[in-house]
Amino acid sequence: MSTHVALTGHQFLSLHLLETLVAVLPVRDENGAPKSIVYGGVERHMITSQARRRAERVYSRDRANTQKGPLAGHTMGVRTREWALVTARALESRHGWPKERALPTARAVLQAIGLKFGDPAKPTVANLTKVLLFAPADAGDRIADHINAEQEMIGAWAEHYIPLAEAAAAGKKAKGRRKSSPQEEPEASIEDADTATETDAAKLPSLRKATRDAVLTALAPRDAIDIALYGRFLAEIADSPNVDGAIQSGHAFTVHEAEHTDDFYAAADDAKLTRKSNALDFLDAADDSGAGMTGYQSLISGTFYRHAVLDRLKLRQNLRAAGMPEPDAESAAVAAEAEFVSAFVNAFPQAKKNSTASTGALPALVLAFDGGRPFNYAAAFQRPIDEVADGGPAGELAVRRLLAHHDFVCRRRDDITAGRVLTYEPTIHAILQELGVKDVESAEELTA
């Protein structure tokens, strides 16, 4: 199928945002510490693009699923390792299958198309795929419907497949144990294990083509808008289409040098404090002295610059490649662009949201413009802002520097537009008026 798409206007929508965050921890490393990057010779706080993209994707998915926003009514995706569990639950709820039959059958079908699962001897991972699979939200229902429609044939196949698959897994595990300690096993037994494992794998009955095609169709991107936007990669199934996403996201970083704060906290034990307040003498009170728990948490503050870009042509190509007719793909692409801008402006990573109220932050400035290629303005902040030396708050200085950088680029290129600006801060609005820059009043107005 041809995926050629005509596009009027500029191909890329570039978004740039400045936001000031105080005492938050939206993303951390494996040790619980804030992430950082050295840029311009100084250390900056960093919020990774992965954290931002997930926040934006989930924000858009939840809005669409609750009939809110431009994508209301459109299909969205789910990224999970639990597709066997999802399919089994659909077999139970939609078709009345018993759990002891539904789950092994669903797992076997997905395993037979090429997905690898966790160790069968470990219940916590036995029915989880080894990789996250991003697929349309209704994929489990579709797979369950097909399994139920063909239950006689698939049931007979599963009766042969499941014990052989378990035997092959057990043989592979035994082989691994023998190879890890060869001094304890004679060489002949290792060769026997190799042969047994290969034989068991060769004996696995293949899935009927019609069933394989039905499962792959269910897992294919189809009309899931967020898969077209953010893409997906699935190496385990060679004939399942991967999608190169239409959105590029940069890591956010502070426009100035920054250091994190180690905040000491003490958590009270309510029961101890109640006993202490009702103690009859000082000896009882002494027994209940001290905090219930103490520790440290890292917090970061600063003005961050972040950037993302939407490839409008790629978005339309992805939607057409997934099977959408061109008129539907066009209307879906327009809606997806509007929702992408809303998510970029409003979504925020959920980490520590209750203890820091981080999700309540609004951007100081959003700059949106169209171009014939992506434009990343991170270089505008290679020289870190120094509030003392530069004479002013970092947020206000960053706004002036970003707009000056954009104006400078616009005068030298003919493949870029002047763009649109949005602020939620009265002080920044005053700066825009001083600079003669007219700002829009809503995120919806940031798209062309």
C-alpha cells in the first residue's frame, strides 16, 4: 500500500518551552538522585525526554479515553508486558472461559507468534512478556474473540503445544545450569541436554496461519494515534510492523548552573505521639520519644528549557501505513497535532507529585513555529545564565534570550516562520509587550 501523503505548508512544528520548578524531583537515577548533565562547562539539572514523553503520552491517552480533547473517540495504545493476562481476562469476561484454561491458552498463542515470556518457575513473571509491547488498547479483546471463535481448533493445538513448550523451557534451564558448572556434570550430559532442547523446540506445533494473522493484526498499530505519534519497536516478531515515531523530544535542562538539595525529613509515628501526649509520668514519655522514621530526599529547583518537534508528514504517513483512508488520516493528524501541543504544555511527570505539587507548574513561555526542518535552540543557553552577573531572575532573562535567538535565526532563514508565543506569567506578558511580541491566550492557538 502506498503511503505517499501530500502536505501543504511546513513539515515540522517546533515547540520550545521555559518553565520554573521549585523543590521537585520529577525524575531520578537508579540511586534515587536527580539526573544532571554538564553543559557549557557547568552542571545542570536534567529531566529526561523519556519521562516527558511518557507523561505526555499518558495525558493524551487518558483524555481521549474519557472523551476529552481533540482525540476524543480515537483509538489509543497501551504499553505493557501483560498482554497474556489481558487476553485471558477478556476470554473470561467476554466469553466465560475458566481462568485455568484461559491464561495458558492466551500465553501459548502469544508465545507461538514469537513473544518470549519469563521463567515459568517464577509466578511473578511467568505470564509476562520479556519486553514491553505497545499495541492498541483493544488488542487483548480482539485476540480473545478470535481464540474463542476458533476454540476447538486452538484448544486442540494448545493441548499439544503447552506441555512441549514447558519441556523445552525446562530443558533450556537445565542446560544453563550444566553450562554454569561443567565440573559437576560429565561432558556427555551437556551434549544430551543440547540435543534434548533442540528436539523439544523442533516438536512445537506451529500456529495455524489464520490465527497467527489474526493475532498480528490485533497487535499491529492500526488506528492507535499515540503509536503513530510516538512510534514503537518490536524486534521479537519480525513480521509485526515497527513504527518510526513522528515526535522528537529533547532532554530538558536548566538554563543556569544548578545544585540539588538533600532535604532531611522526619516522619512522625501517630501511635507513639498519642501515647506520649497521654503519658502519666516522664518515664512513659521518654519511651515514646524520637521520630517514627527519618531520611533524606533530593530536591531540585531552576528554570528549564525543553524542546520537541512534530513531523507532520511522518505522522500522516504512519496513519496511512496503518490502514487509514487519506481523509480520515488527515483529520486524525490535525487532531493529533492539537493534542500533542496540549500535552507538551500541560503534562508533567508524576514522580513526587503529592509531596512537591510539581504537576501544578505552568510554563513561563511556550514558543511554537513552523519550519522546513527541526530547530533546537539549546545552544541559546550554552552560556549559563548568572542571576547576579546578568542582573535579573533566570526565568525572565531566559525568555529574552530565547526570543532574541529565534528572531536572529528567522532573519537568516527562509524555511522558518515567526511563530506564536504563549505565557501564563504576568511578568513575562509585560516583557512580551515591551518587546512588541503579541502572545496568544491558549494552547490551542499555538498550532498553525
